[in-house]
Amino acid sequence: MTSASELIAVEEFFGPPARSRARLSPNGSTVAYLAPWRGRLNVFLRDVDSDWTTPDDAPGADIPGALRITSGTQRNIDTFFWSVDGRYLLFQQDTDGDENWHLYRADPDRPGEPAVDLTPFEGVRLLGTQLPPDRPGTVFVQLNTRRPDLADLFELELATGRLSPIAENPGDVVQWLHAPGRVLAFTMAEGGDHILSEWTNADRLSPIARFPGADILFAVLPAALTPDGSGLWIGSSRGSDRTRLVRLDLATGEQTGVDSHPVFDLDTPRPEADPRFPSALILHPGTGELLGARYLGARQEIHALDPHFAAVLPRLAELSDGDLAHVSCDSTAQRWVADFTHDRDPGVTWFYDHATGRARRLFRPFPHLDPGRLAPVTPITLTARDGLTLPCHLTLPTGIEPRRLPTVLLVHGGPWYRDSWGYDPEVQLLANRGYAVLQVDVRGSTGYGKAHTRAAIGEFAGHMHDDLIDALDQVIDQGYTDPDRVAIYGCSYGGYAALVGAAFTPERFAAAVSYTGMSDLVDLVESVVPFARRSVENSYLRYIGDPANPRDRADMLARSPITRAGDITAPVLLIHGANDVRVHRRHSDRIADALRSRGAEVEYLLNEAEGHWFLNPDSNIELYRTLERFLARHLGGRVATAS
């Protein structure tokens, strides 16, 4: 074969994109997007018909059509959206990863003015936003201003910032939803069942429908109101293994099938910190009409559920051989902006005018990355020792004979998450450094039916770890992997899995990397932030155990890497954000202390300005430079010279 591919600098993968996350205005004339300014992503505006080849913020330049409307220098903006009428741009931001999100308003007509914090309450978290199509100047927000463990519902007037209470949480509401003329509430019953009710006052909830807790990990998702407010579109697996799309009648509680796929689940909700993935439902931003639904197997499939969108969708699909990601349209649904994801391309954003048939490429987020230099991601299917099917993804470095390669077993978070075909800079960095990358959707992963997810109950550090070992053994048997040069690495649950691998099967791994991984399952469950404690009954308590139960507590400790830290022999790299509220930094602190106390090899990268996921480019550049050096020392991969 040819020689190994040219090394690509860490900065090229993890520096800020040139532009990203384009969203078309309701009037169809303006595109909002993110672009770097002073090292942080901020919101910019451009006329859709402007010259997109010109730079966005050249110092001292007057660039027609380009306008920066936010000026943040502390932290990237990650999530933003138009108000229904296009009058304002709204965005969410926290402080150094503490996840106490605030809602901000930026005014396109006053770009020189600072963004306005619409929820300026210290220690309070924005827990949900809802933009009603029939009330364009309003947003409904859920805030825990009164008590940290309870979210109340408020109406927020965008122009003035006036916040008016709508519903006070009586103590058991985990999610609010405002409908025309009524307020809906989701509560959780003893045993984990979710109940949808109509709220009438602080003391009375009138039940509408009940959902078995065994079917629902955290919340009934997706949940979108029908335009007339008489129903909800939700994902349901009632009576089946797969999740399909149904309409829930708010008068009777009855479910009526809307759409389904014979093999795939309705696309799985991903963590809110990963905005690469769009919603399972494609909705008209102005009317709330249901346009389409996404299903995800080895590749994505979209079903058009509206005649007009059925005509638009094939025209959008012609623009790229990747999968359609985020889409936005104007109020007439004639003008569209669409992003695409591809395994070897960081993406491309297009404009399409259905009235004229004209399409135009607007930008690539990382124009310096040549897809020809990146590695294909191949979906494969492997089998666990008990016969369970394991959907996997295998990425092999280009230009190298794919035999006995150093390998990174990359474990996703959650574990209520899934890997999928698409661009992942982490995977591409590792492949570029000469590693085979194996991703395994172990039991507990979502998106493959209830049985696959439920097979993880009680199996942390048990069959879930066996799944990883079984998949690894099969790629070793196929000749791809050198069994003496394997590292296990992951974030959150994946970090826990890495520590389990190092502690429970130390002979299998030459190195382990835990990025914000938990080391103590008892501590994890007991430290859930107050507002989320009601929501973990069907996830943490059902799958891991209840530390209030002595038998469960003992079992949880037995499955915790901190209990077996003395068995770790491989070098360990720990990565943590000091402000992590999901997995407190002490999970890494304690492992580091335990390893150092006996002279074991451990490296610890602690970032004081980040939380559970590193957001800022400089933080990620430091993280992945550290990772590539660590893996090179212990697996023999390549290292690029810092630019």
C-alpha cells in the first residue's frame, strides 16, 4: 500500500470552525451562523445572497452582508435560534461548564449593543424553552428560581424581558409544556411511570395518559404539540420493541400511529451537549406543522410526512451524498438552509430555493480539511458471547496496511447514547495518528430497540464490559488489531468503561484514558443535581442500583473502579473539567491519588474553565495534544508537531 497519510495538526481538527450551524431567518433573507471572534464562537448574520467567499470579521473592513451581533470572549456560543418572528436571535450559555444555562437575547437591529441576559439569576438553570408559533414575542421557560430541585413555568416577554409566573411546581413535576389555553405537566409516579396531566392550579393535576417507566429512560421524547394544541407527537414503543411516531390525543390520552420504520427506531435523542445531531422530528418553524421524521440505522432515513416537504426532500438530498442534518426554512417553506454530515467530511451547508430550484453552497465549516485525507467509518456487526448483536463502527487509518494495528477502543457516553456514521473529529484524529478505532454500541446503547437497551440492567462492569472485550477479540481475530497495543478510552460512561477495563481486565490494555469518567457508582448516584433526582429512577436506579439499599450499595461499590484501583497496571490518563456537575472531579481526583500512592503511572489533565464536556477550542486543543502524546508513548502512534 501507499505510505501513511500526512499528519494533520490537532488545531485543524479542534480549532474553531470557519463557520457553522447556519439557521435561515423566518423571512428567508438572512442566515444566522456561528463564526470565531477573538477565539470564541459568536453569532453572525449574512444576507443569504451575499458573497460568502468574503471573510466575516476582517479587522477594520466593511464587509457587505456580514454582521456580528454577539461579542462573547469567555466561552463559545453553542446553541442559538431565531425568535418565531425573526425579530431576535436567542442563545444559551453557561459559566465555565457549570451547566447553569442562561437565555440571552441579541438584537440584529442593534449589533453594537451587548446581548441581554433574560434569565439573570445566579445559580439558576434554564431547564427548557418553548417558542409558541402563535405568540411570536413570547418564550415559555422552565427555571428553578424558587427551589433548586423544582422547575416552575414562566412566560418571558422577549422585548422587555418581563418574566411572569405561569405554573408553580407542586413538588413532582419533572417537565412542563405550554399548550394553547392549557398547561401540561409530566410527573413521575412511584415505580418510575411517567404521567402526563393537565395542570389547573398548584394543587391539582388532571391525568391524561400514563407511560410505563420501563419504556422511558428520562422523559417522553420527542414531544411536540400539534399546531391546534389538541395533541402531542411523541415517540412510543408501547407494545413493540421499536420506537415509532404516534399522535397522543390530549382529550382521551389515546395513541394513534403516525409513522414508523420496519427496522429502525425513531432517531434517538442525543445529549444536549452534542448539537451535531438534529431532532428526530422536522417541524415547520413558523406553524409547528410536522414535516418529517428521522430514523437511524447504519445510515439515516427521513420520511416526509407533508406533501410539500415530500417535494423538497429529494431536492435537498441531491445536494450531498452525506446524511441531512440540521435544516431550517422560511415562513413559506420555500427557502431552505441545510447542513449535511459525512464520515470523511466535517460538513457542508447549502441554500436551496424550492420556488426557483436554485441551489447554492454557502460554506464548509472546516474548509482546510480535505475529505480525501480522512478515513472512512464503516458500520459492522459483531456478536457478544451470549449471542447479542453488537452494532459497531470500525475506522482504519488510510495509507497503512490494515494488519495488527495499534487500536483505540473508543467507548461512547451515557451509556444511553449510540455511535453513528458521520464525521467525528476525535475518530479522525486517532485514525490520522495511525490507530484503528473500534466503537461498540454495547447493550444499554439506545436506538436499537428496548431489548438491546434493557439488556444492560445490572450489567455495569458486567456484560457491558464483556461486550467490549468480545468485539475487541473479533477485530483481533480478523487481523486488524495488535492485541499488545490496545488502549481503551471514553468520555463520561466511556471514561468509566476505560477505568473498568484497566481495573477489571488489566491484562487486555496497554493504556487507559478516562475523560470525565466516574470511578464510584455510589457517589455518582448520590450526587445527582437536585432538579434531576426525580428523573433518574428509570436510568441510574434501575440500571445501576439504589445506594439507599444496602445490597445494591455493596454491588455498586464492587462494580466501581475506585474499589479495584490497586489492580490497575496500565498507564492511565485522566481528563476532567473542574466545574463538572454530572461527574464531580473527585471521581478522577481519587483515582489519581490511589495510583500515585503506590507509584503507578498516571497523568492528570484538570481544566479549571470547563465542565463535563470541554467546549472552548483552546481547551480541546490542549486535551487532544495531551491525548496524542500519551497514546504515542504507550501504543506507538504518531504525533504531530504543535503549530
